[in-house]
Amino acid sequence: SYVLTQPPSVSVAPGKTARITCGGYNIGSKSVHWYQQRPGQAPLLVIYYNSDRPSGIPERFSGSNSGNTATLTITRVEAGDEADYYCHVWHSSSDHVFGGGTKLTVL
Amino acid sequence: QVQLQESGPGLVKPSETMSLTCTVSGGSISNYYWNWIRQPPGKGLEWIGYIYHSGNTNHNPSLKGRVTMSVDTSKNQFSLKVKSVTAADTAVYYCATSRSGSSLGAFDIWGQGTMVTVSS
């Protein structure tokens, strides 16, 4: 089965840039989606198809994908960005797969 | 704007069958693939499976055939049954879909989730 690996936690100071990685074999050949999940809430799609932003998601959120790593980048981090973030791909052998999630802490 | 709402019992006894329903409002159930995703307390997301309005299904093999999904187009609802539940099935269960209409797409519409606890 296909495995996606995320760091358990990332910490960043307000106003700085946060980068959350998602590792997977040849993930650069796949479409990666990212979700933000605040405590007690359902996940919210923030990036789809590697780098597209849904309507209403700030431009501060961006994504990239190459080789064996996809990255969610959040610039000018705000306190409200503190949440868990999950990457997601569809793989032919595993269907829908999620990464283990990364807790973003705003210092 | 399509909205989803899960419903079902919050407590199920071990070895019994858990049943959940997701009601679709603001759109037709005939347009998309309808997914179930779960999240055990303090853990990550796990895709359970999807059903299309035609009744075609696909599910995560890790659930070892314990999953049954169905759709009721007259009620704009789809359902999930998980049999022989154990404590490992305790989770928040979400229904979700992709407005792209693809079974492979990102999940851009989610229900609020419903907590199911397996306990005697």
C-alpha cells in the first residue's frame, strides 16, 4: 500500500513562513491535496491538485510537488492558522490515502 | 451549495453492526461519488470507501469486507454499515464528496462528522 509521511509537528513564529512536507514514493507524479483541520471541526480543503486554491482560501497558502516530496507553504503565518494539516493522494493500489497529519503550532 | 449531514447512533456494542446515514441537501445525489472517512480520537484520517448513485462501490481493503454501503436516491441519502465492530472502530465518521465529480478528486465538501463509540 502507498504511504504518505508527514512530520508530526511544525512550529513557526507569527509572520514567518511555515512549510509542511508530505513524503511518498514518486509523489511528484501524483495529485496532492491538503486539508486544514481545527479542533472539533471537519477538515477543510486548502490546496488541491498540488497548487490550486479553493475559493476563499487566502493566497498565503500555496503548494508544490516534486520528486518524493510535496510541500504546503503558509506565508505570514497567523494565530488562526494553528491546526492539523493532512496531505491526501489517490493511488491506484491504495485508492485514497492520507498522511498522518502535522500539527502546526504558532509560537 | 451541497451540504452533508451525518446521522446515527453514537454508541454501538462490540460485535454489533454500526449504521450511519448521510443526508445530501442543496443538490442531487446523482451527481457525485459519496465517500465515508473516519478519524479515531487523536489520530489521522482514514478513507473507508465511496458509493456512486448507480450503486457502484469501492472500499478500503483494510476493513476486510466488514463494510456495506448503499444509496437511496429518493431520499437523497447514502448509508454506511460496518459489521462486527470493535473498539478500534471508535471514531468520528465523516461523509464527504468532490464537486469535481471524480472518484479520484479532492474532498471539498464534508459533513460535520458524527462520533461513534464502540463500548458495552
